[in-house]
Amino acid sequence: MTVATGHATTASIAACGFVSGTAASFIVPATQGVVAQIVPGEHLQRANALLRLPGNTVKVLGPVVGGFVVALSGAAWALAFDACSFAVAAVLLLGLRLAVPPAAAGGVLADLRAGWTGFWSRTWLWTYTAAGTVLVAAWLAGFQLLGPLVAARRYAGARDWGLVQAAFSCGLLAGTLVCLRWKPYRLLAVAVAAGGALALPLAAMAWGMALPLVLGAAFLAGIGLDVAVVAWTTAFQQHVPSAEQGRMSAFNGVGERLAIPLGYLVTALAVPAWSSQGVLLACAALIVAATVLNLCVPDLHRVNRMPRDTRPAASPAGNPG
């Protein structure tokens, strides 16, 4: 609305972004439990992959379609269409009829304590969250922040960076297709190992490899990330009771949210002292180190695929059983 009326300012856009981010912090934990309630355990991975399929397809086609809409009608119409799509999605979600998980006696603080107890009692969950915080921070700092700068200095600038982003998006889509066919037994170990592929494009750019090699590395990183997300989500849904999934997902999400300012801040402090290539290599090394250390956690290798809908019932101690 602010863009359409010509009253958009940095403050108004920032305020809208704040509201949007707050809403997302409620939506993401809730969706973890929704899928587990409506899909049998043996079909969770396929359902998670199918849920990511349209999103990853849009990441490939969206920039092209959005560019045409902006060119033909202007930015206001493109944003209006985007807003309408959210409204339609909200209406469709109203048709879901789900059981309400029981709240802990004692209100919000009791809910928070119960959630933390369950989170901390699962070693595989908090170690994955800690390693994921490092991995996400390094990825955002290296790829999203420094990537365009390196592309401008070593490659053909915006054009080549657009190709790198397109290769990564195509990798995400390919990863979804892989997850529709491949059902690994060691779900959490696969999730951790596949996430390590994010180091590939950072190392390729740091070493000044030819553009085709960087594109190939970005494509493999996209595949790895999507396989990691689907495998992790499936493991989480199978090994955490439905009544606890919202709380556990919220604690897990805190790590991802902390990674965003952390990665950008550390990069801003490091770039004046190091070269961009040095920071990229450091980010790649952090991803590899976080991946290897997480794979060394014994509890992680016990979180494997359940053959049937044998998800654990909630327990006062928060133990998966």
C-alpha cells in the first residue's frame, strides 16, 4: 500500500518488515507440527518434499515472472499480486481442522520451562541447533553478503552473480526431486552431511575458480541444502511428540535467527583486516568444521527413519523414549 500511494519510506518498510518477521516467528514453529498431524509417519518425507516443491519452483521462475510484471505494470502491481497470494494462502489454511496441543499448567513461563527441558534433554537437537547456527551464519556472510562483491571483482558482476543464484535455485529444486525418490535411513546424519555442501561455492569463489565450476558448486550446494532441510524436518517430526513440536521448533529457530545478525556483524569486522577471499575461505572452513563436529555426536546417529507411524508420545521429562 505504501509503495502504491508513493509514501514508502525506510521507516515504513522497516516497520512492515518487523511485523512480517514477528509473524514468521509464529508460523514456522506451528507448521512443523501441522504436517505431522495430518500425514502418517511413513509419508512425512514425501510430504515435506512436496511442500518445498512449489517454493523452490518459484525461486527459479519467480524472478523472471516478477521482472515481467514490474516491466509491464510497475512495482506496485507486482507487490499487490504478492500480497493477494498471502491472503489466498491464509484463507486456504482456515480449512484445516487440527487438535490443539495441551498447554503446560502455569501459563507462558511454564510453557517456556517445559520447552527448554525437552529441548535440552535431546542432545541431538541442541547440538544440531548449535552447529546450524554456525553454518547459517557462515553461509549468509560468505554467499549472501560477500558473494556479490566477489562476483563484481572477479567475474562479470551482476550478470554472473545472477547465474550463480539461478544455479543455486535449480539445485534446490533438484534436491526436492531427489527427496521424492530417495529415503535414507540415517535421516539426521544425512541432514548434517548434506548441509556441508554449502561450503563448496564459498571455496570455489575464494580460490577464483572459473565461472562454470562456481555454477556447479552452487548447484550442488542447492541440492545439499534441500536434502538437509527435508531430512531434518522428517527426523524432527518423527522423533519429537506432536504436542512438543511447536516448542522444540521455536528453540531451534532461535539459533537460525541469531545467525543472521551474527554472520553479518562478524563479516563487517573481519573484512577490513582480511581480504574477501580470506573471509570466504574462513566461512567455508567453519561450515566444514561445524558439519564434522556435529557428525561426531553419538546421539545424532540414533535419530533414524521410523518404518511406520511410531512417533513417540509426549512425556513429562521430554524424552523421546
